[in-house]
Amino acid sequence: MNVKQAANVLELLEFFAAHQRPASLAEIAKHFDWPRSSTFNLLGTLAQRGYLYEPRPKAGYYPTPAWATLIGKVEQAQPLPKDMRALLEQLVADTGETAVLAAVSGSDALFVETVESPHSVRYAAPVGKRVPLHTTATGRTLLSQMRADERAGVLRKVTFEQYTPTTLMSADAVEAEIAQSMQRGWFQGNAEFTPELGGVSMALAFGERRFALLVAGPMYRVSHRLPELAVHIRQRIDAYLAEHAEESGS
């Protein structure tokens, strides 16, 4: 599903985030290959609502602080777990690989906080990235925290596409992998969605909210280290929950 008007607003914000300067109607229309009339209507609507302004007359449009205020209020209502970025930074320091916090978004796992590895060759994991629940260690970690009927409902809607030779291709295979992973104590990524990418994921419950904590990198660096990565994640989660027992509801 892709609602064009909503997508245009998001693409416009991404444009300003990338360019970090005002832009004229003509420049924006040319950049996106949008009709001038619809570009004019979009910019005019956002300006009228207080979300765009002209820093100098005729210098072009730029987002106002209203965006930050709005997002700040949204975040205050459902904040990420406290000190979560620090936890991810610790895991990167421990392992040398990318660390990710993910949550469920429909049939996908959505990356809500990330810290990437310092290596030049690394798992690129920007905030907002989505990966399928059924084909990734991150996703199966999140599926494991659902009730059986909820998980079955998600898997009934899945299109089992062969992304790589190791992709799990049925709901039964996913269920078996979840059961094996829960018995082992951690979830393993084996290049099932992205070729040559592997890692370890574990569940992190914070009150009623459910997350997955992932450490991942190129298979040639992590395939022989999976139990070691699991130990690092377990130690950091246990220390984090002990420190934040009241907030996490433990």
C-alpha cells in the first residue's frame, strides 16, 4: 500500500533532511518530477498549517520547528526504553557489529533505534528499515512474543518468497525455527533475507511493549561467533533490566 499524498510529504521531509537548506517550488518539482500545480498545492498546504516557511523572501521553503514539536509530543507518549541507545552502543563496543532495536509493524520488523558497526563493511541498518517477520532472526524474535493465535494470524498472511537459498518457506518451518530458538535461548540469522548477512537476536520486554535486540554483520565475521554474540546480548539485557527494573515492569 502506498498513498501518494502521504508518500509525497514523507519524501519532501527526507529531501530537506538530506539537503539541509531551503528549496524553491521549481527546484522541488524538478527534483521529484512532480507537476508544478500539485507541488504548489502541497507546499501551500504545509505552509498554511505552519509546517513550512520562507527563511528569507523568495529564498524557498524550509520546515519549521513545528515538526520537532509534534514528533516530541508523540515520542513523550510512547518513548523508547530509557538509555536504549547507550545499550546499543555498548553492544557495538562489545562485538564490533551493528546493533538494532526493532518492533512489530504489520508483517514486518521495524528498526526503531540503531547503532552501526565502525567497520567499513558492515550491516547498514538505518532507523525506519523494515524486514519481514518470518524471514529474519529479528522478526522471529518478535513473533515468539506473540500468542500462538496472533502468530498464526500473521503467518497466514505471509507470502513466502525465496529471498536466498536459506529462506524459510512455510509457516511450519517458521514455527519449528521459533521453537528451536526459544529452546536454545537466542534467535539466529542465517542469510535468510539478505545474502551473506547473519546475526543473533533476543527478546526485550519493556512493560507491555515487546522488542527484539539484534547484533548482526557479514557472515564471514559472525558465522563462527554466534554463541559469543548471544552471550554479549544476554549480559547487556540482564544488566539493563536490573538497572531499569521499575520502568520495565520487572
